[in-house]
Amino acid sequence: MTIPPHIFKGYDIRGLYPEELNEENIVVIVSAIYSFFKKGKSENESLTVVVGTDMRISSPSLTQKAIGTLISLGANVIDIGIVSTPTFYFAVYNYGYEYGMQITASHNPPEWNGVKFVKRGPNGLIKIGKSTGMDEVKQIAIANELPKPSSSPGSVIKKTGILEEEVNNAHKIAGGGEIKKFKIVADPANAMGSQYIEALFEKFPQDLVRMNFELDGTFPAHQPDPLQTETLVDLQKRVIQEKADLGLAPDGDGDRLFFIDEKGDIVPPTAITSIVAKSLLKDNPGSTVYVDIRYLATPKKIIEENGGKMVVTRVGHAYITEAMNKSGGIFAGESSAHYFFRETGNAESQMPVILMVLKAMGDEGKPLSEIVKENTRGYESGEFNFKVTNAPEILEALQEKYKDGRLDTMDGVAISYPNFRFSVRTSNTEPLLRLNLEANEKRIMEEKRDEVISVIKSLAK
């Protein structure tokens, strides 16, 4: 039995089923995670671990093996069943559990599966990634230095009713009050987002048009990845056809969420970040809001206009949660449509975002496109990806060419000028170089976008 080292990613464990991740090696992986969790605990101290899972075809058998392994090692398992990743985070944090494990491969195609795992820290959840223990788990698993089965096996308790409490918590985060009824088209791509959309609108009824709501791990309609804009085309058309007020597109495990306005246009996540930040800052003046380094113009101006402070982080949901844990903050929005709240342990939660957008539309009496326009302060290029083998050389060349700009090397290379800025960084999950550029005028954005793309292509190998 082998465990491919490359399945231990920056934010989670993820591999092809059954070639890279299967019922045999998940026993070793879960045992290694248990050893990591057990570090610093006495030998006789039993751990309580929350286990959730998504709807992938391979998830039931992998989850069964994971639970069985934990029990054999003496852990008490809180089995929360099939849930979205935000619901998993909520369950761990809200009920005060110390550890958690979610069987999921997020938005990846159906032949993938994986494990996200967390532990509770003093200021929120700690997602285990490269900077928080993933390498240690990898070393334990590959070296096969595993704990022996316990002479006192653990137990399993099934926990239900979590979604209802999560809905109530989301309403509280969103400031309470009435939620006006709108016509909404939602396409969760037969994945986990359908679960929390149903629960939310059962409590706060909307005129909901459902697309691809039945859980199906083969993803018969399309891959559950709204960052691939082609997956949004049918939803965009349906919003227009239905004369709906907005559209919703969560990703596979539900921790990302894209909005479509009433015109069928994709709403930039930075605009959603700004709408949510504006709402939260009304009752929490002076609070800190986090954004990732890709796009800063819109959130910076909106946050500052509303009396908040903006802090920039590296790209990646685990890094953002880690930053919030370290220095505090009420909310974070990432350009890939992850949204994080202090009240959910600094982890993602999409239900409060939906409620705050609906409240903004209801309170202001304006369509989403107008609210987005009012909460936008720049022009964004969208993300461009380049398959290259010489990323360090390209990053160095960009620094030299644009050396008269202000340089930031927090995550790749970001260079700012008074009227435009760009970020070029290597992907955390794929062998790609990623470019994002923004400017205060559309003409400048397009001109500089094409210029930087040309430079990268001329250097690419």
C-alpha cells in the first residue's frame, strides 16, 4: 500500500479515487490525523472528533472507514452525516468540539475525494494546511508511524438538527429582522449547496426556482465549480428567462458562492465582500475586514468609507482563517467567493451572505445590479492562468520590468501604481501562474492587462 505524497495539499488532502485515495490508505491517513490531534494529550485522554461527508459516490465507504478507524483508536465520533463544509465548520465551532474531519473533494470532478480537517484554537477554528500541520500529518502517514488500536474503543453519536441552528445563527449574523421575498434561481450542481439553500429558504421563504438540486456525486449537469464561468451559463440564462431578482451558484462542498444579478451578469466577489462589510460595519464601527491580495481597490474604498479597517492576506481559505485567528476581525471576503465570519470560528458561511444581500435589496429597494454598481470602485480583469515551468524566472522579470511600482511579495508578486495594480502568483493547488489586474478606468485595465499577459507569454517556458 502506498500513499502518494502529492495528495497532501496546501489546504487539505485530495486525490483521485481509488488510485490515490481509497478504503485501504484512508485508514493510514486518518490514523496520522488522529496522531496529530493527539499530540500533547495524555495517553488515556480520549478525543471527540466531528465527522461529516459530502455526496460523492466514494464518500460513504471512505467515511465508514474513517469513522471505524477513529473508533478503533479510542476516539468518540460525532457523526453529522452528509453536510456542506460550512455546516461542518459550524458544527465543530458552535457546539464546542475540539476536532473535526470532513470527507470531501470540494469542487473537483467526481473521480476525486479528500479530507479537510480542523481543530479548535483559542480564537477560532484552525484549518490544517501547510502552515498549521499538514506536513507533520504527511510525514506520519508516509512513514507509517501510526498509533496502535486502543484497548478501549470509542463510540459514535449521530447528531441532527444542525442546519436549523445554523440558519438561526446566520440570521443573527445578518442583523436579524425581516427578509423580503424575491425570486431566486439557484443551481448547486447536484452538490452540497442545495442543502443549506433549502434550509435557509424554508425559514425565510423566497420564490425559489431550483436547478440541479438532487444530490448526485456524478455531477450529471456540470462540474460544481463556479470559477469555471461556463458552468454558470445555464443559470445566467434562467435568471433572465424567469425574470428573477438574482441567481445563486455554490461550489461542490458549498464553501464558495457566486451571485448572478437580475441582468444575468456574474457579480464580482469583491462587490459581495463590500456589501457584506458595509452591512456589518453599521453595527461594528472600526472593525477589521480581511481581503486577499488579488483585488483591493473596491473593498478598500468601501471598507474605509464605512469606517472599517482593511487587512490584506495571502490567497487561500486556510491562510485567511489563520490571519483572522491571529489578529481578530469581523469578516473576510476572498476573490474566489469564500466568505468568513468571526461568529463561525473565522470559517466560511454562505447563509449570512445570502441574507445580507437580500436585506440590502429589500432595504434599498434597488435591483442587485444597481447595488453592485454602487459598491464597486474599480475595474477587474478576471483571472488568467498560464501553464509554465519557469515561474520564478517570470516573477523576477516582472519585478525588474515594473520596478518603479510599489512591490509586495506576500504571495507571489503584486505591483501597484496610482492608477492600476496587478498580482501574479503560483497556484496553491495546480501547476499554474495566475494573473489578476485591476485599474481605476476600464481602458487602463484592458491596456495593462494585455501588456502584462504579453510579458508573461514572452517569458513562458
